[in-house]
Amino acid sequence: MRLRNRDRKFGVVLFGALAVLFLKQVWADSSPVSLEAQPLRYIFVQGDEEKFREHHWFREGYGGGADEIKVEEENLSEEIAADLEGRFIVQDNDYDFQADIEKKNLGYVQIRYKEFSHFYDDSGGVYHPFPELFVNDLDRELELDIGRFSVETGLTVEDWPHIVFLYEHRFKDGTKSRLTWTPVIVGGLTRNIGPSWQQIDESIDTFTLRAEKEIKGVLLKGEQSWEIESAELSREEKGLSTNVANLQNRRIRVQDQVPKSTVLTTTLSAEKWFQEEKTFAGAAYHFLHLKSQEMENIFELNERGTPFNFGNPKQIRNARADNDYDAHTWVENIRVTPWKWLTLTGKLKTEAIERHGNSSYPNDITTALGTPDGQINTTELSRNDNKVGQWGEAFHIRFTAIPRTAIYNEFEFEQIKNWLSEDRTSIRAQSVANANEIFSRETITWIRRGIWTLGAHIAPIARVHLKSHLRIHRNHNDYDDKRETDSTGTTARSAFFDELNIATSELMEEISIRPCRWFQSAFRYQLQARDYLSRVENQETVQTDMNSHIFTWDVTLQPIQRFLILSSVSRQQAWVDTPASSAAVAQTPRFNANHTSWFVNTQWDITDSIALSNGLHLTRANNFDDFTSIGLPLGTDFILMDISAGLRWTVNEYLSLEPEYVYYHYRANPLADTGNYNAHLVSLKSMIHWG
């Protein structure tokens, strides 16, 4: 079931009509109603409007609607309660409605609808040494509508099982940018900075039935869910070049995909408290069956949009993949509190996964440049079988016997055996079979994971709190190839990894102080260090490092009762070092991702009816390094700033007004990015209460 855009708008109008009828009845009953309307909001943008939308998720120009509508109704004689809440800003495609009706000792109905738009900038990357085509855009608006509609109804009759039925519809409809940037060729030099985009029309329908009942102190739960997903996806990538004579450099590649899947899940669980709720035991079983299919076509076109085979062509016609996936999961956990200052928790998990897949990949390619002849040259066939056994154990201790101190310690372990068989062959048609696509392998991957966590929360004296958290994570992957063949035409292999180890260390330290009633401050330090050690066949182990340091300082200040200041500053220092940083050829230097963010908000209640609010949010990133000599100018470099000022005037107990002004500023280093703007927002909100 797929809801088109007009159907969704009709649903919103229908919901609004029902709301009006509901309000009419409520008005007659003098039930409480609140309305936060936004009759005026206008945004002036000087500069890149699409970058502004991407950053702030709303459009320039006029926008109006309601930030909040809330109605409550209660019929005490009939023991019926109902309420309606919603918001809508039509210009931004921002809708959020919910309605609830409940009758005591019978049941309830809940209706939810939410939709919003995610905006994307249509520009690609920047390579400033190019005299032309150094930055490019698609010249199209990219907007992806995302939404969810659900209806839930439940039975709540006393002494009966609690039964719930849920229907949910989720959707995505629109266009978005992709990071698969395309080649741009200027003067014989190629840089992948061209923008690309994708059309998405996706729909997911879920039907769920849940039931629970307590029998002799044991809470039994069951859930059955059925999910249907379908989508139509189309991605376009277009090459750019200053050489008008070379058509290949301006080829267009279009990839159309139609995935479909159904998911069936069953969950059963039982849990019980013992010994005056000092002991808890629970167990659950979960079954998942997924059946999926995907059709794919890839068209290579010339700049006029006609199918054309260039060098190394990619013309795929009616490719298909089918997969079946089954997973059985069992979990058990027990929690014991022998004394009020000690809690022990243990968990076990066992999972068995089996997957079978096959695919066909027909090619319509010719060796000579020209239009495809419509006949399949070769078809590559693949079959994959996969079985996974997974076991997990966890143990948790919480200790609070020391005054003003809570200590926790956790151990988590996981063992995985992953067996994978892959067989591929090539079937001749108009051309001979492709020898490079004939190979097979059988690999068993042994995975061991362990996590150790130690933390504490200490209040050594009044108004001082200390928090500490240390986590060590180790992940070891050993790839054992039982059967492996080279493809007929090359020595390249499908399986070439022998080992991968990932070591992660995380540390968090925080101190918060409140020396007096009107001042509170907290400082927090977060460290994450991650090392990747990888080894491929016949080569030495190489290492990649990722490190992140985050320093955060929060301040809350209230010098007088009616004046409040909230402020926070955060500094992140992060970088990634790969083996390519020391390579003699095509060196890739360390990549930095440093930035600083600061915000301060103030609120001053001048009188009981008038209040002023102000805000400042500033983010600064300065990571640009001009590695032009090796073709890699990397790193974000920008200033992003928002400044706001608002007034709240409470006219009386039924009405209040809120005018607001916001200034938005974005300035990027033109050597690294594009899309500067200055924007001004002027709005007026009104809050109305009656009943």
C-alpha cells in the first residue's frame, strides 16, 4: 500500500475536518483548548537558499500555521477521555497530529501522523585550482518528504489479556543528494567533485498484534509482526569536462533499482519477580524471516540522454537478486539484589542465522563505441550461502555501600562463527563468457568481542558531583579461507583479508559544582581512541588510528530570580591517520575534524506579563589544508552563527503574543566549500487558551 503525496494531503485535510467537528463539540462542553498559532513568519535569504534549507530544515519566504493545537475532553459519567494535539507549517511541509480516545476498562484508540521535509544542497565538492568547473551544482531543488502514519487500538478490560493491534505506514518521497561525486575533467586532470542525486519513492507498511497477560505472577508477552516494504529508486551521475570533443568525459550513468521485501517476526517472552521483588528472571525468543528481491537496470547515456557504450561500458539490463534470511534468537537474564546496596545482573544470548541468496547480472556491452544493440553479451550468476552462530554473555555489578558513591562494573563477551560460501560463473550469450567473473570461495570468520566498563558517580561533599566512565572494547576477526579459487582471467580474489583487529578505548570524566543557589557549572572531558589493525594475504599488518577529544563546559547562572543565563562551549579535536599518510605515491595526509561550538541563552522576566529572551549559537571549523600538490584539498572550514531575540507578552489569562527575530549567518572558506548566506527571520506567535 503506497500513499502518494496527494493522498497524504487528503489525509491531513480529513484529519483537520474531524478536528473541527471535535472542537465544535468541545467548545459546547467548555473543555480546555490551547492554540499556539504562527500567523506570520517571513525569512529573507541573501545568498545560497538551498544551503540555508539544508542547515535549518525550513524554507525561505512566507510560512504560517500552528506550532501547537491542544484539546482535552473528559466525560466523567461515561468514563471517556479524549485529547487532540497537532502542529502544521504548510510552507515547510511540517505536520504533526495525534488523537487519543480512551474508555476506562474497555480500550483505547491512538492515531498519529507526522511528516517533514529534509532539504539538501545541490552542489558537489570544491577543487579551487581548476580555472573553471571548480564548483558545480545540479540546478535543481532537492527535497525528501519523510513521514509516518499509525493507528493503534488496544483492549484494556480488567482480568482479560491486554491485546493491542497496530498499523503503521512509513514513507519517503522526493530527491536527495548523494556523496558518489562524479569525475570532473579540466585540462587532463580529473577530480571527483561533480554532484549526483537520487529519486526516492519508498513505502513501508507494518501490521503488529501484541498480547500480554499475567498468570500466577508470571507476565507472558507475545508479538506478531508483518512488514511489507517496496521502493523505486533512481540515481543519476553525470561527468563534467571542459573538453567538448571528448563525449566519454560527459557520460551520464542512471541506476534504477526496485527493491521489495517482506519481514515476518514473532516474539515470545516471560518474566517474573521473586523474593519481594529482590530477584527478577526473564526469557524471550525472537524469530525473524526476511524475503527480499531487487531488480536493477544501469544505463550509460551520452549527454543527449541516448544509451551509448563508451570505454569500459556499464549497461545492465534486468538484473535480479533474491535473498532469504532467517534468524532465531534466545535471550535470558536474571537480576538479584541480595542487599539494597548490591545489584547483580547476568545475561545470555544465543542466535542462529541462515541466509541464502542468488543473483543474475546481464550485460549489454559491445567492444566498439556506439549504441547498445539490445542483445545480452554475458550474464553473471552468483549464489551465496551464509550461516552464523552467535553466543553472548554479560555480567553487571552495581555497588552503593560506600556513602555518597555508586560504582558499576560491566563485562560483555561475544563469540561468532560466520560461514560463507560464494560461487560465481559467467554465461555466454552474444559474447564469450567473462573469465574474470568465474570463481568461488568458502570462508569461515571467527569473531571474538569483549567489552569492559567501569564507572562511578560520587558526591564527596554537598553541591559537588563527580562522574567517571571507562570502557575498553576489543574486536578480533580471523578469516579462514577453506576453499578459494582465482578467477580464470586474473589472480584477483573475492577473499583476501586474513585478519582485522579493532581496539577502542573510551573515557569520560565530569565534575559539576553548585557553590550557591544562583550558580551551577559542569566540566566534561570525553576521549575515544580507536585503532584498526588489518592484514591481507601476503602483506604485513597496517594500522589506522582515529582519535577524538571533546571538552565541554556548561554554566547556569541566575543572579536574580527573574533572570536566567544558560551557556555551553564545546571543543572537539578529532583526526584520522591511515597507512596512506606515509605512502610514497598518492599520499593521503591526516584528516582533521576539529570544531568549536558555543551557545548562550538568556531569559529575563521583566514583569509577570513581559519576558525577553535572547540566544547566540556559534560553530567554527578550521580544518582546511591545501594539499594541492597531491590533489587533496581536504577539511571543512566555515563559521555558522544564529542570533535570536524574542519577546513574550501575556495579555491576559487567555492570550499571549510572541514576536521574534533571528539572524542566520554562514560563511565558508571558498577554497574548501561554497554556499554562503545571510538570512533574517521575523515571526509572530500567539497563544490562545480557553475552556
